Amino acid sequence: MIDQSIIDKCKVNDRRAQEKLYEWFYVKLMPTCMRYHKNEEDARHILNIGFVKICKNLDKLKDGTPFEAWVRRIVMNTIIDEFRKNKKYIQLVDNKETDRELELAGTTVENSIWSKLETDVLMGLLKRLPDVSRKVFNLYVIDGYSHKEIGAMLDISDGTSKWHLSNARKLLRGMVEKLQNSEKQRAAWAQ
């Protein structure tokens, strides 16, 4: 947790306090930014935009508001805002699938597979997903948003959000199966 005196010094633009705040901020929130971007440079760019917003709005932080939750909300909003700015890169989805098909496809994942993967391996797999599917997967599975909330954030329909979640799960499942098969082959060669 960041000390209140550092926050107070940041409010009056104390550069050393801002540096300490940034160091804390970087450690806490860079992993979140990395979940939404394929490379460290883009993640750091979003992190820096969020940090500037935080520094500019410290005077709006109300007493009693948990600082870390406030900071996380600003970073998540920054990620979403930047995504909207780059909306031209959103992949268009063929709406021929019905909501029922999307629901069925979205519920077939085996959670036991995910729990066995190491975090860094899973993060590497997430980076291979298409941008929109990765964002929907992160927002739904990791950050706990509903499809309705995700649709509003990303300016897509609930059904499109469900499709992207289903697509992400399908792609991840395929990647996991390939990893498992390669592990089995390595084990067979080792014997």
C-alpha cells in the first residue's frame, strides 16, 4: 500500500514523490496492462497514460476511497478508452450464430486444464489471441465483467462479446492441447 504522505506530496507536484508513486504503480498495474497488450511497449504506453490521469486527478480522490481500487479503475478505463480510440482495428464478427449457440460454446471449457497451467505460460498463450477476443476474455474471466458491461465498454453487442469469449476459449483450448501433446512427446523421447 502506498503511504498517504506520498499521495499528498504528489498533489503538489513533488517529483520525488511522483517517482515513488510511479514505481509502486508500475509493479501493481503493469501486469494488468500486459494482459491487454501483446507487447511491453504498448502496455507501458497505456500504463503511462493512466499514470498521468492519476496525477492530474489526485485532488478528486475522496477521503475514504481505497487508493488502489481508485487507481485500478482509472487504468481499466484508460485501457478501454484507448481501445475505443483504435476501434478501426476491431474484428467484425459474422452474426449468423445465434445467442444459444454462443452460450453453449462458451460453457464447454474445462476449468481443470486452466488451473494446471503456470501463470506465465497462460499469459504467453493469451498474447497469441486476436486483440478483441483477448480483451473480452480478460474482462470476462479475469476482471469479472458481464457480457452486457463488456459490450458497453467495447461498443459491441452482448452476442459479439459472447462470441469473442467462445473464440478465445476455443483458441486457448487448442493451444493447451498442442502444449500437452508436445509435453507428452518430450516425455516419450526422454524415456
